[in-house]
Amino acid sequence: MTEEFNENMITEIQEGDKIKGTVQKIEDKHVIVFIEGAKFDGIIPISQLTSLHIDKAEEAVSVGDEIEAFVTKIEDKEEDGHYILSKRQLDESQSYESLKEKFENNETIEAEVKEVVKGGLVVDVGLRGFIPASLISTEYIEDFSDYQGRQLTLKIEELDQEKNRVILNHRAIEEEANKFKRAETLQNLEVGSIIEGKVARITSFGAFVNIGGVDGLVHISQITHDRLEKVEDALEIGQEVKVKILSVDTEAERISLSIKDALPGPFETIDEKFKVGDIVDGKVMRLANFGAFVEIAKGLQGLVHISQISHEHIGSPNEVLEPGQTIKVKILDINKEEQRIALSIKATEEQGQDFDSSYLDTSSNEDAPTLGDVFGDKFKNLKL
């Protein structure tokens, strides 16, 4: 009667059933589950514990854990029978229904980044969720390793149960947050103020600098006081810079910025380098009918008026000067308010004499001409 009673107490389990059990033992490649009232214990292969990649079963469960799983196969042997179980299938089925509902209602989900793989991030959403690199962030990110273990808010981009495909989007969350942040930033920006920013993008015509979640354009002419051929020669992506706000268009979300206006101008510090009367080296930058523009330091150009080029009369500066030529100049005047420098070339040179003074020296030359030789017959008619 006891054997008959025990047989009546055994729970009848079939393939496809959902069972509940307790983890009894953990092996490297499988887990043994005790199922109360069942004829056999259950075995969950490591591949059926979770949709994520694990090397050991203990990474997913611990002894004593109560778990639910589907019965995928029954190996009915008299002495060594067991049920093959899949916790993964049950988790994926339950998770898919939950994800489907959130997807249809355009809801967000929270998930932890489990792996950083080539091309993106793997997260655990009950199923193996994937965030492609292009959908991770609005910013350029070279190394995604900092995302390991982070909890992210995500939108479901694609859901396909048959292909076991879950594509998630974190960039969309950032874009939504940035939208409100941009509107707030644009309202608070003050033209003329100087703020911190970070170079976000570089183009042939300038650089876009992020200031509080919104990008402003620094035109190439506003990067430096010096002449600049390529933006890359002065800036790089990620570089922190100070910028001055030149203009703000809230409707078009356009901001014009200047880096050079946030820096001390060359005329602001000219007193530290030059003073009136200094003779310095300069480079002829360009010629005009009225004179020559000469650079004495980066960002500092002065005018040599045509009257200050040579002691000799010249009709045009190009008679004695050419662009690129290195010359010495004397600083005649510095006007910091108007940012003008007056220079002179001839003031650095001694004036040439109009006649040969050697004719006046008769002390050492017997053949030197006398006054009579010089003035000739002009003395003949003088009545003394």
C-alpha cells in the first residue's frame, strides 16, 4: 500500500510543462534541480540557463535558488531518469510578452550592460538585448568600455521573437533629454558672455563647440588672431575651449561663437613686448599705393607709410619692397584703442649725403684743388 501511495503522490510531468524547483547542485556545465513530487530531478544545461554568454553555471544561479523552467525533454530511465529543463526559454517567453507590451506603448525600459562587444553593447532584458554603436550616444565615443555594468534607460527599436532579436536604443533617450536641455540653454545664453565649451565637430569652414547640450559654430576666422589655413591646425575633437557668444537665434537654434574674442588680443598685451622707439624685425605682408603693411609679431601688423620707406624719393613701395621680405623697422607710434602701429624703415638707416665731402679735405693731398681751381675766373673782375 505504501508503494501504491507513493506512486499516487508523484506529479505527472510532460514535455512543455512549466515546473518550479530548487537548485540542488551546480556543475560546471549544468545545474541539478530538485522538483518536489516529481519522479526525477531536473537538469538545466548551461546553455539553457540564460540568453547571455556565461562560462560557468554559477554565474547565473546559486544553490538553494527557486527557479521556474520549461520541460524540453524527458529521459525516462528506471535507475537514472531525469527531465531536461530550460530556464532560458521560459525567461525569454515571459520577457518577450513584457517587451512587446512596452514596445507597443512606446515605453522605456531599464537594463544593465553585461558585455561590450564589437559593434555595440549587450544588455539583459530577460532576452539578449543589443544596442548597436550608432544607437548608444549622441556624442562621439571611441571606447565603450566605460559602459560595462552601467544601468541604461532604453527604447525598444526592434523586436522579433522568431529571430530572438531585440534591438535597443539609448541615443533616442539622450536626444530627448538634449532637446529640453537645448531649449533651456538657448534661453539662458547671453550675447557677449564668455563660457566653457568642448569641440564636438570639425569642418572645413570652422568648428562646432558644445555648450550646455547645444552646438555653436566657431567660424575659421574666429578661431585665432593668427592667419589659419586649416581648422585642424588649431583644434581637435574633445578639446575644451573658452568661447565668446556673438549671436543667438533661438528659433533656428543657431549660435555664433568666437574663440579668439575670448582670448587676450595681441594689442592688449603689446606693451609687454614693444614700445615706441624700438627697432625690430618685421615681415612685409602686403603692399599698397600709400605704403607697406609689416608684421612685427603674430597678429600685430603696422603700416610703413610710403614717406617712411626710403630716404630717396620713390613713386611706389614695390620699387624697393616685396611681400615676404624680412626688414628692420622702427616703431613710431602705437595706438591700442584703434589697433594701429606706425612704422618706419628709413628711421633705421643713416641718411646718405648729397655730395662728396672728401673734396673739402685738403690736409693730406698735394693735388687737392685750390679755391682758385674751384671758382676759376670768377675772381678776375673783383676790385679789391
